[in-house]
Amino acid sequence: MIQQGDMNLGEKRLQTKYKIECFENWYRDPIFKLKLWKRKIPKLKWADSFENLVVTAGLNKVLDATFKTGLASPAWYVGLKGTGTPLAADTMASHASWSELTPYSNSNRPTFTPGTISAGSVDNSAAKAVFNINATSTVVGAFLADDNTKGGATGTLYGVGDFAASRSVASGDTLNLTVTLTQS
């Protein structure tokens, strides 16, 4: 609850919404089914979205950057999550109930590149986080952290969450992930 003097300004909370799209870039020869062909226009395989849990470490980072140290343009990165339940106490160093998935050829976690902040919201829709999938896997969710090390356990975990259902990916797929940060 945010209050100013005796005036109630209402409850405010930080939210993060993830929207992911999986595109199939290859198809098998329809006659012999042996050769793979690259599609001229990638085919949407599936799409999903979810809101995530902003963990305590992420909230502390926002408070520190806004009210204490005034960090100038912190860098954030998007990661993929496997099975398990996110907890408010999770950190990048300690999230035993879930694991990071790395079935992609990118050398690092994709950068979260936010656009213009407006009406209490900012997203990366103009520069989505792109994952070039190079193995068969099941993606359960996503997270935002301030370290780009693929599979790494350092840095600050801002938030993490799951899709409505786990999603299969295959080598050659491309995941485009839009992250929207809001205050509501």
C-alpha cells in the first residue's frame, strides 16, 4: 500500500509479463522425408504468455537502483527455465527447485533491450530476446537476470515464472521472447 500523509494512493506492485513465440524454420522433404529445407518465411509453431513472480532479490535491486545507488542503465538478460516451482527467496546462486535451460546456440543469454518507458510500463517488443534453438528440449518458463552468462549462477535474479503449459522445442526453432515490465 502506497500512502502519502493520510491519503491512500492504492496498492501498487511490480509485474513482469513474458510473451514467447516459437517459429519453425525447417521442414522435411514431403516426398522422401530425408532432406531438411529452410523455410522462406518461418512458420509460427506455438505462442504463450505468463506473468511472473518478482523475487525478493529483484525487488531489492530496484529499490537500490532507484533510491540508493542510482545505477545508470543496468543491463538485464533473458533466460529459459526448466521444470520446478519459482520461490520469492530464489536467487541466481540458489534456486534449487528449478533449473536454467540452455538448448540454444547463442553464446550468452539474450539481452533485454527496453524501449521507452510510458504509463508505468516498458517492454522489448522492438528488440525481442531471440533464442536460436539447437537441441530438443521442453521449455517451462523464463526469467530476467543481470548476468549474461548462459547457465551461470551469478548476478541478480529479477523474476521468474512459468507458461500455462510446458512447450517443446526442436533444433532449428527460433524463440522470440517479449518481456513487459509494469507497475500496476
